[in-house]
Amino acid sequence: MDQAKLAKRIEDVVQMRTILHPKDWQDESQLMMTRWFDYRFMSTVEATMTFGDHYTAGLRRHVRTHIDRDLAETVSGIKSGVPTARAAWFTALWRARARTDAMFVPYDLLIDFSFDFSSRRKRYWTMLPHQLHASSKNAEAWRKVFDEAVEDLLPRRMRTMADMPHYRVENDLDLPAQRHFRDLMLSEMRNEHRMLDEQIADRVFIKRHLTLQQALSLAPADADRVEIERRAKAASEDRAWEVRPVVELDTSDLLPSCFAIAETINETRSPCDTCTLLAHCRKAAAEAIEITVRMTGEASPVLMADRERKRLNTKKCRDKTKPLPAGSSETVSD
């Protein structure tokens, strides 16, 4: 494993531990399996900043179209870079990203839809990240329109996955995210109207998302698999210019986004129970905690700060309600 890339991932986890409360990252292993495939091998900090970039781009498109073309180039809606201390804007951005991850949708698609939905309702202010999703008042209408809007867009976006080497067979580590992707590709093949040999040419020989054996498992029991393979190879040779180049990734390039987050590791629950990098994950998580403690004195300085604040508030409240000492001249009126 590339040690420099591994160290960068641990550094991102240390940043996260330093500026966020554990409740904001405790579900990241579950979100890793629901976020859009493009972001599953980014660190959660990288994914959040990517979400922020898409938000700023979407905001500027919205301002350019509905408010002022010149103003559009100067607005951002959020600050730049990862803060060094707890910051309300970054926490809101993180939570908005996590809420989007739970929906299995590309960030830009959700953000563009939200601004468009907002403009049709004639809101008089532009939305901040935490306002991008449905509210309790408009949840039903929002979700109905959203589902209709993405129904045709998501299948098209899936086709862009051909450009990600993380899901090709030469980089397969049998990780949960990779298995999920393969299962989805097989499901797509079952529902496609193309001939099986044409699909195999596309997904096995051109994009290399599946092995030949996996794809042939969809053939009818009485089918001539040798003939299907022959036709598929011939079809792929006719489209040789489309064949994706072999890009062999290091293991450090395939670390899932929840990697090294101690609080999200649960070896009795999916996806941790079948993750082939679990041992590496535990070791890196322990190192991230050790570095955080060395830097801040706590495994989660935000959590400890919150506990201390609550302790002081409770103490102040109790001090105010203490009974008056005996012999006090003060009386309590009815």
C-alpha cells in the first residue's frame, strides 16, 4: 500500500475527528454503500469538499439565471477549504452531504434540482447547503417531483462509471462497494433489451466491469455459451477503439470512504463483515485516534468540549436553585 496515500487518508480522518462531533460520522460505513458510486473511494472530507464545489457551482448557475449574471461569479455560499476548528458552516455542509449520500444520487444532480425547485416556488433567498433537501412542509411534493426528475437521468449517469478504474476487474479486491456495483450491472443486464452477446462485449471486453463467467451466468441453461462468447469477442473487436485502458490502482487508491473511522467499524454488520480491508481499517483507525489525542489531548475534542459545556451549564443551573442557608434573612413570597 502506498504509504503517502495512506497517510493522507489518515490525515483526513484526523481533521474530521478534530472539528466534528462523533454523531456526524458514526454512520459513514452505512452511507458508503448508499452514496453515489463516484464518491465511494474518497475520504469523507474529500467527499464533503466535492459536495461543496458542486454546491458553489450550482449556486452560481442559479444566480446567473435568476438574479444577476455579474454577481454569479462572486457568490460562493460557503467558505473555502477545511477549517482548522469547529465551524457551523462546515458542519452544515457535512450534514447536507451525508443526507445526499443516503439518497444514492450524484451531488450535482441533487443540487441543481433543489435550486430549480426553489426557483419555481419563488423563494426570495438562495439556499444554503442545509436547505437543499425537503423540509417537513414540502417533503411530499419535493420527493414526488424529485423522483420524476431523476428517473431518466440516473441510468444515463451510470454510464459514466465506465471511466472509473475502481470498478474494473483488474482492480477488484472484492470490496463491498465493488460487489454492489457488479450486482447492479448484472441487474441492468437482466433488464436490458440488447442481445446477451452485445451486452457481454460492452461490460466484459470493453468496460471490464464483469468477468466473462459472471456475465455468462445470465445465459439460459440450454444456451451455447461458447458461441455467445465468440460473438461477444467479435463485437468487441469491431468496437476496439472504445476499449477502456488498463489502469492498475494501488490498494491505497481503493480505500472505501469509511476507512479508518473507528466509530463506524462494526465487523458483525454490513459492509464491515465482508470487507477485505477490515484489518487495515482497524489499524489505521487506531493510528488516527492516537494522532488526534497527541494533537488535541482527546480522541474527539468536540465531544469533550460539548460535555464540558453541558457540565458547566448544569452546575450553573444547580447553583441557582440551591436552598437558602438556614437563618437567611431572605424570604420567599407566595
